[in-house]
Amino acid sequence: MKGIIYVELLGFLDQAGGPAFTEKVLAAAGLEGGGVFSRIGQYPWEEAVKIVTQAATITGQDADLLCEQFGAFLFERFTVLYPGMISAYASADGLMAHIEDHIHEEVRILYPDAVTPKVEYRADGQDAFVVDYSSHRPFARIAYGLISGAMRHFGDDRTISWLFSEPRGNIARFRIA
């Protein structure tokens, strides 16, 4: 997984609990590199799971909820880091309809070794949409948060709901209506 995600995860923890909290989480996670990440580096996705697990343990919060919150945080960070990509769209629907053919293509240009999840967005009746997420990484909760963050960013007041999720969290389906 790309280091930029780790750098943003640490920023999320800093915002949530401060730098001392982040250091405590990293120490408890027992990471190979001690929690030092480069934006352009590549790291095992399992380290992100260790970080979130320790943050949940220390705070007593649900790890799934932390992942969803991180996803929403991450979307807002993307608006700062990649404003041209996000501002190309006038709505959450527009952005989500082009995740595979624009957003993930841009990611692969910026990071040629990136392995992006597969995200399909399709109509499900009048004014309702379904999002299918699949990845070798168990980050459906982060995907849910990213979608929620996109909807909030674009002022979209529809509801996102879970239709299906594999127990591991690597495959999920959401409905936006």
C-alpha cells in the first residue's frame, strides 16, 4: 500500500488525539519500521490494520468506525492534495462514476506500482445508485468513509447504506439513495 495513505493515517491520528496519542499507537503496534513512512514508499497493508487496531484498543472505539472516519478524513485530504482531480467534478455522482476510468488511472500515473481497488458505480432505479467495492485489502470500511466524505464535500444529503460485505471486508456493496 502506498505510503501516502500511511502518512494521512498518522495525520488522522494526530488530529484525533494529538501527536502523543499517535506515538503511543505506533509504539503499541510494533511495526517493522517503527511507524516511519514515506509518501512514495510501499508498505504492507497489514501495518495499517495494526495501527487501526491499536488506536481502537487504546481509545475503546470500534475499529470499523475509526476506519470509516479515516475514509472521510482521507477524502477531505484528497481535496487538498489533488484539487484538480476533485474539482473536475460538480457532484459526488460525477466523481464516483469516474473512479475507475479517471481517478484510479491518475493514481496509477502518479504511482505506477499502485494496486487500486475496483470500484463500480451504477444506477439502481431512479435517483439511487449502487457502489461495488472489491480489493485484496480488507478496507471496505475506509471505502464507505471515502464515499461519505465525497458526499459531504459535494453537499449531497442522500444516505449511504450497506447492502453487503464479506466478513473480511475486502468486498462490499453500498446503496446511495
